[in-house]
Amino acid sequence: MRAILKSMEQSIRTALTLIATGFLEGRLSALEAAVALAPFEAEVATGLRDCLTDMVAIASETDAIPIGPRRDLWHPDVRAREDDKHDRAQAWAEPMVRATCKKLTSIL
């Protein structure tokens, strides 16, 4: 059982590292990274959980804003009207996501 838990912990750490570096290297937007990191808050130890709390808040506050492939499914007229909300949310989230991703890469 201990080996299974250790393996799960390592898998979570790997996923967190991949998401964090994906954002820091420009492969993920701030909102994409926050949404990807948020579900891990309930799966990690307290020290890491505290690090992910802002990601849960960002994901919650921006859940109506389409991101990634889902954004491409919106009608172009609707997407054009929503671009301002999207851009403001990205700008708001970016500093928090950057700080979290830097912290994650330094402690993992």
C-alpha cells in the first residue's frame, strides 16, 4: 500500500511540474494553467495545498470564460464580444499563476 501511495504522490508531483513549466514556458495561458492546477488542491499535502488555493479561486471566478479548445467552439460573433472579459481575466490571473508556478517548480 505504501508503494502505491508513493507512486500516486510522484504522479501528482509530475503533473504539477508539467503544468507549471507549461505556463512558465508559454505553452499554457494563465487561465489554462489555473484550471489545470486547481483540481490538485484536494490531492496534495498541506504545504502544496496552500500554494494551489489561488488557482481554485481563479478557476472559480473565471469558469464562464471559455479557454483552450472550448473557446474555438464559440460562435465568432459571441467570442468577439467576450474577448474583453477573457483578456481582463488573463491579465488579472497572470501574476498569481506566475507566482504559483514559480513556487511549484522550486519546491517540486
